[in-house]
Amino acid sequence: MNRPDPALLQPRKSPQQARSAATIEAIRQATIQVLLADGVGRLTTTRVAERAGVSVGTMYQYYPHKQALLFGIVEKQLLLIEEAMRGASDRLMGADLKTLAEGLAAAWLDAKTADIVSSRAIYGIAAEFDLSAPMGRAAKMMTEMFEALLASAPDARFADRGSVAFMLAALLGGTVRMVMEADPTDANLERLRVELPRACHAYLAAARI
Amino acid sequence: MNRPDPALLQPRKSPQQARSAATIEAIRQATIQVLLADGVGRLTTTRVAERAGVSVGTMYQYYPHKQALLFGIVEKQLLLIEEAMRGASDRLMGADLKTLAEGLAAAWLDAKTADIVSSRAIYGIAAEFDLSAPMGRAAKMMTEMFEALLASAPDARFADRGSVAFMLAALLGGTVRMVMEADPTDANLERLRVELPRACHAYLAAARI
DNA sequence: ACCTGAACACCGTTCAAGT
DNA sequence: ACCTGAACACCGTTCAAGT
């Protein structure tokens, strides 16, 4: 799948009348319903349009292509996670290194496992579409957030704070994703809950000067 | 995309005559060529068959569906990486914890960045297909390998060696994948080269009893 | 301003017919 | 034993015609 022009991933036109706003929302809901009921593999434009009670032509008036439907869902999920991490960041600002590392690991795991149904759906989408653009943006934001947190820790200084924040973001995001995609059993998630905070703290402590 | 029956991912029939063995190899090569020249999004069964110089019908005699073509490529790449890690494992057996952690991190990074072209192609496939089955298998094998290595380290014992090996595999695999998918610039790969060994060693040292 | 749905181009897969 | 390629079912997307 080729990378779509990001500008094309939002609805094409803003609703001018109440009628079309309702149409957009109906299409959104229909996409989620078809996704959860039939899976990504069975999600077709016809099926979504039918479920939404509109014609395919109408759907294409608001969403330029099938990808736009699915990216909408992904973006919303990423927004939820971002919100959760901002909350954690506020709580952890100024905390010592151990509290910070363990707090971030716990918050990340909570956010990723909170809505397991949605997460499953998202990974399904990720399996069929190129999500490097939205994922890249999310990673960058996380890195900046971590960098500010590291700067606020009273008991730590770093030779290269940017690199440490970058590594922490990659470690957190990558490790959890790997487990959730490869084999997300309860036993493995429990292992993560024990080992991930430990790994984060150990790394930050080792990087400190 | 629905998860395909793993039994169907290998070629359908074994070649009985030299002619058909040549056909299979021609199809394999054509798949790689189309993949590198046109990308996953433009890879169609017709195009591969044309490039291989056979009809679509012939192709379907050996590969039950389009996915089988691509899974073949992925499996080969995974095999190469596995081989590289086995080599590293042999070298590192009995080494102390620091040597072991840093050696594994370096070997993993080397394997993943060695053939950057193939890796790119693989991530392209990963973006369009559900690779949880082969990835899960690869993760399991890596965990077992790491567990044996940890047992051989003369300067370390662990309360739960299985969990530590599991976490190390997820950390290594996940962190590198995240960076390579989100933003694999030279600067970021260099950061990984510095921070990843450090993170691995710090985690193992912290997990030691 | 918004909606319809037949029509178009293309794709993955099959199978009767060939050598 | 192996190969062919027209045919089939289905998909994403468009656009002339409607209200």
C-alpha cells in the first residue's frame, strides 16, 4: 500500500448543513461496526456504505478513499493514548528517576491494554496499512514529552538528554507493541507489568551522569 | 487481511520434474523483483506471473494465493536473521553479563541493518499483511536462545530467567522495529547503536539476584 | 448542497482445455 | 505432469443524473 497524501486523510468537505454532519458521523460509526463485526479483511466500501445507510457515492464525497475511513479510527485511538500520557506526565513532573520510570511504564501499559477490543482492531488495521506517518508523529511527541520530564527530575542529569528520551520512547513503544502483536496472553502481559518498569528504571539510571 | 492457514503458505506441490523446479524459482525471483521495483502496493499476481514468464494458472499451481508469495520472502529474511543470531549466541556462550548484553544488541542491530533494501521491503510487506504468526515464532525462538545464554553467564543468576529472556527479546526486537518503521535516519540508527547496548546491560544487571 | 447507483477499470482465483 | 488464458466474482472509485 502506498503512502497516501496526509492532506487527503481528513474528510473532504466540511458539512454545510446538518444533514451532511449526520452523514459523516453515520459513516464513522458504520466503519467501527464493520471493523469489529467482520474484521479488516472483510471491510469493503460497499459494506460500510450499506451499514451507514448511504450510497457509496455519498461516502466518497466525504472520504477520498478507503484508507481515510480507517485512518480516522487509528487517529482517534492515538489521541486517547496521547491524552493518557499527558495526564501521566503532569503527575510525574518533578518526580525522582525511579518514580518517573515506573510511572511512565505503568501509564503506557494501562493506555495500551485499557480498551483491548479497540487495540485489537487497531493492530488489525496496522497489519494492512502503512501507519508509519501517524506512528512517527506519535513517537516524536512522546520523545518531547519524555525529554521535558527528564529535565524536571531532581536527582538526574544526562550527557545527551535527547537521545535518552528517544531511546526510552522507542523502548516503551516497541516492547509493548512486540508483545501485543506476537502473543498477547495474560501471562505475557503480567510479565511485562513486572519487567517493563524495571527495564525503564535500569536504563535511565545507567544513562545518568 | 485474515490469518491464512499456515499449512497453505508453502508451495502446493513438490516438483516432480526439473521443469517445475525451475518454474518455482522463477516465480520466487519475479516476486522479489516486482517487490523492489514497484513496491507491495503494485505487486499483483498478473505482474509477478508476467515477470516470471509463466501464466497465472501455473503460479496458482504452486502458490495457493498471493500471500504465499510474500510470506516466502519474509520467511527467508527471518531465517537469515535467525542464522546471524545463532552465530552470535555461539560466540557469546559463557561470557559475562556485560559482554553478553552488548554483544546481543550489536548482533541484532547488525542483522537488521545489514540488508537495508530487503528490510525495507519486509516492512512494506508487514504493513499490508498480518505477520503475527511468523513473528511470534521468531520471538519464541529468540527467547529460548536468550534463556540458554543467560544460564551460561558465570556472573549472573536470575529469580525468573524465563521472564528475563522474554523481556530481553521483546525489548531488542521491539525497540529496533519501532525506530526502523517510524524514522530510520542515520542519526537515529547511530543513537540506537549507543543506547541499545546500554539499555540491555542495565536491564540484565538490574534483574540479577 | 447533497445524494444516487450504474458503469468502469482492475484484481485474485478457478478450471476446462491443451501439450 | 505441467501449463494456458479466458471467465468469474468481487472490489475501489467515478460521474452523469437526480432532488
